Amino acid sequence: MSGENFSEFRVFLELQRRNEIDGSSAQVNRIPLFVSEIGVSTNKTVMNMGVPFVGMVRGESLKLAFDVGMSEKTINISGTLLGQSIAKDKGGNLKQVNLTSFEMAQLIHSYTDASSLQDDQNIAKIVFLIPSRANHNFEYHTGVTENTDINNLPLIPFSWKNRLYDNDFAVGVGDGKAHFTPYSDNTSATVGMTGFIRSFSTQINAQDFPAIAFSLDFEEALVIGDNPFD
């Protein structure tokens, strides 16, 4: 199975190089994925401590919690690798080729093993699109009502961003509007979740040939690792 229309994909792995190339088309320096399941986990870190002697006085113990604004945010993706088209551009040197499912597995394993110093290998971002009714201001998108069928809703990229309506007081968050704007090929390059692949595993089963099952764990983070040699 190969040759699927790129517009049908809803989940992409994005290479670090993509943000450096102006005017990239939807598929350049991206790896689209056939996904069957997505798990999103948000684990909040809150420091807390018990208050001594309170239970003796009140007959009820008490804890104080200090919310220091820390969370661990992860995404787990399961799906199938199939033969598909890959487009890569290093800045005027565009190459597009159809890879087998086995080559796709090898490619992503090698990219997972690379570091943030390799712009053409490092997977620095993940994008997956979800149907949306409301924009950044908690108002319906143009042409959308409360009765619009979910299959006809515009798509926005999933993120941990808050709508601009909620966080206009916050500092340095940005993108409170862009992340809730219907997605298109011209959507801001800042859209998507930055981070790194924690693990990538594949299962080759003769009964499923040539499809290969995969599982991927991605952790959201601001990765520090500009390449001083590039």
C-alpha cells in the first residue's frame, strides 16, 4: 500500500531542518504516519508537605501544596508503517522517493538515534490534527455552528496551548491564536509540539507482510541543541 494523498494524513513527524526552509510544501521534511491509536499524558509536578501538629489541634491533617508550574507531557503513538513517499530538502536540493515499510522503520530508528546537532536527521516536532469548533476567542470558526457535523469541522494542531482569551495576561507564551486557527499548508511553522522521541519500537511479523507495527513515545520539551557546525 503506497501513494496515499498527503492531505489525508493527520499525524506527522517533523525534521528540525523544516523550519529553516522557507516555503516548504506540506510534505517536505516531514514523515507522515498511519496511526491507529494516540495516547496523551500530562503529569503535573506539585511539591507538597504535611503541616506538623495540625491534626492534633483540628482533628484533621493538612497538606500545603506549591504549584511551581512544572509538568511532564508525553505522547504515545501506535500504528502501522507502510510503503510511502518521503520528500527531503536541504535547501535547494529536493529529493523525493518511495520507501518500503522496512526502509521507513530503518529511517525512523536512525533518526531517533541521531542528536539535535543533525538538522536533517533530528525529529524535533510532532503534529497531529484534531477537529475544532472554537477559535482562540471561544467563538465558532467561520462557517461552523454548534450543529456542524464533527466530520466537517476544520482541523487544528493538538497542543498544550491555552486560548488567547484565557492567557492574555501571561508572559512569553505566544501562539494563543495560531494554535487555534484552522490548519493549512500556510499555517505558521511554529505550530506543533517540540520535543524529542523517547523511544521508537517496531514489530516485524510475517503474517502482516509488508506492514510493520510500530510504537513511538514523544516527550514535549524545548530542546537546546543548535548545531554550531551548520
